[in-house]
Amino acid sequence: MTAPSIEQELPARVSEEVLRLVGAQRFLAHFVVDEAQVLVRMGGELAHYGLTDLATGTSAADQLPFTEGLLPLFETPFLIRSLEMPSGRIADVHFFADGDVVWIILLDMTAEHDEAQLVQQKAYDMTLLSEREARLIEQLEAANTELTRAHRELAESRDALLVTHNRLRQELLEAEKYVRSCLPAPFEKPFVVDWLFVPTTELGGDSFGYHWLDDDHFALYLLDVCGHGVGAALLSVAANQTLRSQALLRTDFHDPEAVLNAMNRVYQMERHNDMYFTIWYGVYHVPTRTMKYASAGHPAPILVCGPREGRGEVQLLNAKGPILGMLPITRYVAQTFVIPHESRLFVFSDGTCEIGRPDGSMLDQNGFEEILSRPVPAGSSELERLLAMVREMHGQETLEDDFSIMKLEF
Amino acid sequence: MLQKKICLLGAFGVGKTSLTQRFVSSIFSDKYLTTVGVKIDKKAVDVGATPVSLVIWDIAGEDEVSAVRTSYLRGAAGYLLVVDVTRAQTLEVARAIQSRVATEIGDIPFVCLLNKIDIEPWDIAEARIEEVRQAGWTVERTSAKTGAGVEEAFAELAKRIVG
């Protein structure tokens, strides 16, 4: 024997009171729809839900859209939870089949809906945030993997570059060694010839040389090809070799202007990768102490006259002439100068005298002449001392250009 | 006028309510407000020469603890299956819902909406989209924010319903 349900237990008066209480608290409203799905009855708190302009005797689905497709009921009872009504209130909508009609009961659940929405909103916001965080972490991890791969490839490229760099550096050193091997040895008789050659970090375009043309004539020259690098060095060595081996047809190497004219024809820049150079070429006649010389845009050599122990008098061996290789039709004109006893001649490239200081200023021609005219302490190498002073002035060991200088001491 | 019930289904936060508001009222709000229960709207459309009143059920999204109540689809002529392109797992939720609806309600017309196409980056690869197309799904790309593809998506479903 089963226990009676509460509906059976409750006296009719109590049941009615409970119904009244629920109706009051939940704003109970109701509809009755017949088997033709026509709204036949309605009542309760309809205005609370905004359902005021309804009429019986017409289609329920047209007036109550939430019934569309649900009638006749496929299951009873049937519940639509938390349905938003036209007034904005939220109702649980209960469907009950009762013979040929369907009862639809509306109970206000706005408070419960709002509470549930608050909780659900927080939960969804948290979930969406954690999903976004997970995606960001995933993207960061992917980016990190990509960066690691790129870093590894970069390291491999760097290693390969280092190998290439070292090989090229080695080749440059070999080339520099060769350039140096082309330079003649210093000597001391019948006059002193000395030099200093300090190429910049990359191979430069300076070279120089000297040799006896015969017992009385001594040729000397210094040239400076524009720019730096292997190209400039190759042209410099080639031009130097031309002079050293006297490989210019129908040219008298005793005659500086003939030599520069011939060199200018051979070394036109359009045939030499647009490179040109400055050069000073001189021939010293020992018996008469006469220096005959010509210049193609080269800095004038400095002659310092007087004993080493005292301040010397400066004389420039100027000669005008355009840079060699730029103009096909050019005539260089030689000058002569008688070299006094107890004098020192310095032939150099522009990198030797144009020295930048840390403050941005430059050592000028007058400054360079002043340095060379200073007394030379006994026993010291004048050129080494000059290099030390220039480096100190520049503020660092490595100079910006080739440092090339020849000294003839008479 | 012909009246047809359609439903919007999908995971939570994919933009079902925003799509409905964009379609019915031409409005959009950036603020996300979760749906609890059901919201019902109506809008009349023309399918060719046939005017149709769409009764649109915007049903609370599915999450880990509560599944979409397929009984709400009783009497529905079709449904829109909404996916958020910035959350790949919402496509999997859509696949599960579609499978359940097919089993419990039957093969009624539906259109899959890839929503939030205005947001980069996408979390769903083209290959996955192609996969569901190959499975016979009609896929539309939409943005409730810009309105892109929204009218077309509802029109496509209405056309399939009216036939």
C-alpha cells in the first residue's frame, strides 16, 4: 500500500490556500488551448508578462509564439525553463494535457533566473578567460619554438660566416704579405733610404718603390689608388710593377713627365674598373744632387733641411698634375730641385698626413710639416716615432687609411 | 502567413544572441551577457515570393555541465548551428549537438555559422572547415559585430525550410 500523495492528504481549503500563495508569489497566469490549437481561455497575471492584447477564439501559435510547433503536445507535462516574456520578466512555462485541451501555466522565475545568470556569467567569463590564456600560451610556445629554431639557424649562419670571414681574412693577410714583399729593402749608402708601411685593417691601395736606373740616377715613387680592398691593392701592385720593371714602351724612365704621361695612357680608369690613383715619381741625379719629379694629384713631398739635431727648414716639392687615369689627354710637367746637404725628404700618401683626432678635427698639412721639422733625438727611428705620434693623435692603434711613407736622408 | 520555428544552437559564448539581435533588430553590443533559458523573437522574411514569419528560439549555449535540451527543438523546421572561429573546440561542440539532434529529432535542415570572422587570429584551420563541408554541412561565415553574412545565413536556412 502506497502512501497517499500530498494533494490527497491536504484538505481542499489548505490546497486552495497553497495555490493562492503560489499564484501570488509566482504571478500565475494560464492559457487553455483546444485540439484545433485555438486559444479558448486565459487568466491570471497576464499583464505581468506583457500578454495583454490576446484574444480567445484565434490561433494560439499566432499570439503565443512559444507554442509554435509544440502543439499538440508530444509529451506531458512539458516545461520550457526560463523563457523571456514580452515584459522582460522570466517565466517557467508548464504545458499539461487535459483531455482535449492543453493547459499552459506561467510561473514567474525572474529572481531565480537573475541569480542563475549571475553565477553562469562568472563561470563563463572565467572559462573564456582560461581558454584565451591557454590559446595565448600555445601561441607563445609556438613562437618560442620558432624563435629557438631561428636562433639555431642564425647561430649556424654565424658559424658559417665566421669560417668565410676567417678564410677571407687569411687571404687578405696573404695579399698584404705579397704587397709587402714587392717593396724594396731600405739601405744606407750612398744616402739613407727608409720607409714605413702600415696598411689599414682591410687591404689598401698604397704602394711605393725605388731602384737605380743607372749608376747616377735613382728613381723613387709612391702611389695611392682610390678606395680600399683587394681591387685597389691589385691595381696598386700592377702599377708598381710597371714602374719597377720599367714596362712602358718608348718611355724614358729618367724623365718623370714622360713616365706619368705613359702611365696615364695605360691606366685609364674605364679600363680599370673605374679606379684611378695619385702618384709622385722622382728621379734623383746623384752627381748634381738634382731631383727631377712630377706629380699626379699627389700630396707634395716634404724636404726638411738642416741637421737632425735642430729644427729643420721645410721645403715642399710641389708639382701640379691631375689624378692619374681620369683624363686621357693630359700632359704632366716635371719640376727640378737641388737637394741640399743634411736634408731629409719625405714622400708619403694622404693617409699618412690626414689624421683624424677623437674630437673630430684633422691634422693639417702645416701640422704635419711642423712634426717632421722637429729635431730628431739621437738613436731613435724617425719614422717609428712619427707613427707613434700619429697613433696617439688619432686616439687608437688602428688608423683609418694606409700609412705609407718613404724617407731619403742626404 | 506561413510561420516557422527555427532554433540557434551551439556552445556558450559563440554569439547566438548577438546574431539574433543583429538579424531581428540590426543592433550589436560588445558586452557579453550569457543566456539562461530561452529567448524567442520573430521576424518576417520573404523566401522568393513566399512571406514567412520566423519564430526564432535563442537557446542557452551548451557547456560542460548542461547539454542543449533537444526537446526544445520539437516542432522546429530547422536550426542554425553556431561556431566561434576563434575557439576551435566550439566546432566539436557543434558536431556533437548536430549528431544528437539528428538522432533525437531527425534530419531537419540546418546551416552552420562560422561566427566572429572579424576577429583574428582564427583558431579553426580551413582543412577542418572543408572537412565538415565534405560531410554535407552548409557553412556560412558571419560576424554579428559587422553584420557580414548574417542576413544571408538566415535567408539560406529559410530557403531550405520552405524548400
